[in-house]
Amino acid sequence: MKKIISVLSAVALCLAVNFGAEAQCKTFIKNECKPKLAPYIYNGQMNSAVLNQGDMAELMLTFYSNQDYRIVVCNDGLGDVTFRLLDLQGKELFTNADHNYTDTWDFSTNSTQLLTVEVSVPEATTAEESKSGCVSILVGFKEK
């Protein structure tokens, strides 16, 4: 019985830490990331994750014709996070690595298309420096 209680306690602790990190991430996005979309209209989709150094994540998004867009990729203390925009064939359309690791990019599209946003968190230089943090991809739009 003690063993079951210990296991349940460990599971509850893990869930509490995860929920705490998720709530902290949402607060970070609301306060730090979302304001960077102005003057674009936020599309209402909160795409975020807690990533570790060295992690990579991809998100496929639809961009509609005759719209101007702003992509915001921000992070909570993970350094120079790289983001790339790729078409369906994997052709790189943009990388912030060529633009001093900016966290925003504005672009227009003339046709509706499905694109991938790829986010890469830099590797830790030592095991002691390894950390995790919130990474968010937000999209804003406006009519041309």
C-alpha cells in the first residue's frame, strides 16, 4: 500500500510541475510575445511548448491568399532560437539566422499555402548549463 501511495505521489508531483510550467508559459506568451504582433490581428492560435536546449519542433500552418502576416517566435531565456519557414518541398523561404536572430518576420502571400515553421533551440555548451523554457509561435494577419 505504501508503494502505491509513493507512486501516486510521484505522478501527482510530475503533473503539478507540468501544469505549473504550462501556466507559466501561457503567462509569458500573453505578456511578452502577443504584444509583438501589433498592429497585426492575432489569429487566436496559441502554439507553444516547453523545449530543452538542443530540441527542434515543427508546426504546419495555413497562410491564406491576399494577406499580410507577422510570425512571432519568442522564447523564455533559451538564447538565439532559430526559426525557419519552409514550403511543402522543404525549400527554405526564410531563416532568422540570416537576420540577427530576430523574433519576428513580416511577409505577404498571393496564394493560399501550407508552410512549416521549424524552431531549433541551441545546444547547451555544458551539461550544467542545460535548461528548458517556453517557446511560442504566434501568427498575426491583416488584409492587403
